[in-house]
Amino acid sequence: MNKIVPEEANILFAALKLIEQLYIDGNISEKVYRSIILENASGDDIQKFTGFYEGRKTRKGGTL
């Protein structure tokens, strides 16, 4: 596995936030959204996405 340098990490986080917006707008399914976030977000960042709280799916949603 390659190390992600800080600049790449920022780009990845921004891309995941754009994917989050697609989910919020109803353009991608919850299953696809959840899969992408769990596969690509770091452990610390995962809580910053809609529908995730402490790494688990919640029904409350909201970005922390």
C-alpha cells in the first residue's frame, strides 16, 4: 500500500466530500456511498461524512 502524502490526502478528502454531496442529492445509492467512504476514508475522517458516527452507520445523518 502506498503512503498518501498530505496534499494527496486533501484531494482524496475533497473528492469524498463531492461523493457525499451526490449521495445527499440522491444521485447515488446509500450502498454505493457507504462502500466508497468505508473503502477510501481514513479512520479519523470517516466521522466527518453524512451517515457515519464513530465509524458506524446511523439514521441521523449530518456532517460532523
